Amino acid sequence: MAEFLAKVKVGSKLQELSLMADSAKEAHSLAMKQGRVVSVKRTARISGLFSRGLNPAERIIFLRRLSTMVRSRVGMGESLKIMRDAFKGPVSRVSNELFRQVEAGLDFGDALMSMQKDFPKTTAALIRSGIRGGDIYTALEDAARFESEMDRIRRESSRGIWSAIGSFLLAAAVIIATSFYLGPYVMESDLIKAAGDSVNVDWVFTAADIVAYLMLAVTIAFSSLLGLAYVVKPLFPNFADRLILKIPVYRDLVLAQNHYTVFYGMALLVKSGVRMEDTLRLSHETAPPGEVAADLRRALDAVRNGNSWSKAMKNLHPTDRAALGTSQDREQVSESLDAVAQQYKESYAYRVQQVVPILQLTSALFMSIGGALIFAMVILPMLQMTKGIL
């Protein structure tokens, strides 16, 4: 997107407008809404090429502040101008770009749709649909609530699980390093060899080998699951999801969050008046690659062919398909989508509450075993050596 300077004749006056557009033709169309276009000239390329878009926290602040002013009957143009002057960084930049486009006559919802780096398609479509319904404040507030919920889910998904996994991997490193490297290194030292038969910890090494191989197997299993989600899935999303769906508990941890995000967004889009076909299209475009996106693609094809979209989503539970398939009007569909979303949210939270304590307990157990091995393979031989010398 670039900046254009348009000269427009309004009545007997000649005005200059600063417009944001992808091409001179688009800028000319925008300028025509204000009057007779005299000239359109490109002035500079937006620095946004090198600047980052709004992050979720900044987007939530932008939407909430803007909705508060709009609710207080401050005009959209004036609200954006105040936001531009009151903030710095990306929020100020976005406010300025939107202010220029709104002042040039572009609809606020359409302006948001053109700024995909700052506003995801789902969020922008949610706002635009709400605005067309005549309630700008509610549209902005729903979008802010959606962004806030998505941000909270992202943060909660990493809380507890990663710390437990980190503790487990640390315990694995301690046990494996002690069993295969530190213990043998101590036993090969000249002092221990000089002690002769007074040092006898063979039983410790036998136990250490059993524990180390057990820990190695568990670590490989954990690493395989993590690799499936974070290495294989980005490269082969559909193949990875098909494997994940066959693993109990793990599938809820990995896929339930995506299902919740998709269905919660769909519920808000339908509630704001977006057609079912457009809702499925937007959800498919913004969904992460994998079986969730494939389900949305099948549902979209079904709608276009006049068939039931819910029945085409083969990865949904049969009870969820039945609930979505029997909804008649827009309000019922929205409520059913929201109910399904909440089910996935609760399923994810339940699995986290199950898995995190088990991981933490396992990590603590193996860390204790690691400490015991360090004592038995390092300290105990030295004590036996000292006793033998005395």
C-alpha cells in the first residue's frame, strides 16, 4: 500500500487529499467520492513495509479506546485523530492511516479490511459486519472481546505445561548425564581405582542403567509428541493432525484450542450478520493449516452445493454435528456455535488440569532419582574410598 496525493475540485474550491491505496486506480476511485478528480500522484511508499503490525495487546487497546469514544458519540474521524495524537508507535500509525482513509471517504470497515497486517481478516470482517448492522460501538466491543479471549487462550496454553516439560527435560538431562558420563568418569579416576575392592557400587550402576534407559525412552516419546506438533505439523499439517487425532488426551491439548478459536470466531461473525458462506470462507482463510482448515473447506463446499455444512465437518463429534445441523435461524446457529466453542474450551482446560500435575509429579520424581544417582555414583564411592584408606 502506498500514499497518494489527490487534487479534487469540490464546487469552486480545489482541495488536496492524502489517500492510502494499493494503486493509482484505487486512489482515483477513492478521490472521486469527494468530488471531480483533477490529478492523482503517488508521493511515498508507506514505511509499514519495515514496521511491524499491531500485536494482540495493542489491537485490544486500539479497539477498546475507539469503542469508548464512539459510544460517547465522538465522530469516527475525530476519534481516530485523537488516537493518533494520544498514542505513539503502531497504534498511532494505524490511527493515522485509518483517519486519512476515513477522511477521504472510505468506509471504516473497508479500510480495516485493507490493513491485514494490523487486523486479521476475522477481526476486520466482524467489525465491518457489525457496522453494516448499524451498531459501530457493539461491533468494536465484540472485536475487542474476541481479540482479548484469543490472547488469553494463547497465554494460558503455555502456562504450566511448558514449565512442567522444562522440569522433566532437566531431570532427564541430570539422570542421563549422571548414568552415562559422570558416574563412569568418577569410577575411572585414579583415586577410585587405587581404593581397590573397598569401593563397590556395581548395584548402583545396574539401577542407574535401568533408570537411564527408562528415562531415555520417556524423553524420546515426549520429544516425538512435541516434534509432531511443532516440526511435522508446520510442514505436513494434514498428515500430522490425522496422527494427533488418534492419540487420546494429546489431541485435546493440540487441536481443542484451534477448534475453540474457530468456532468462537464463527459465532461472533454469524451473530453480527455475516452470511454462513462468508463466515466459513473467512474462518477457512484464517484457520491454521491442518484438519480444522480442511473441515472448514469441506463445509464451505457443502454450503455452495446446497448441502448441510455441519455434516461435512467429519472431525466434529457426532453430537456437535447434530447440534449445529438442527439450528434454524441466525440466532440459533450463533448460540450453537458458541456452545460448541465453549465445549472445546472446557475440554482443553480439563486436559491441561489433568496433564500438568502429572508432568510436575513425574518431573519431581525423576529429579529426586537424579539427585539420588548423583549421591550414589559420585559421593558414595568417595566415602567408600575414604573408609578403605582409613
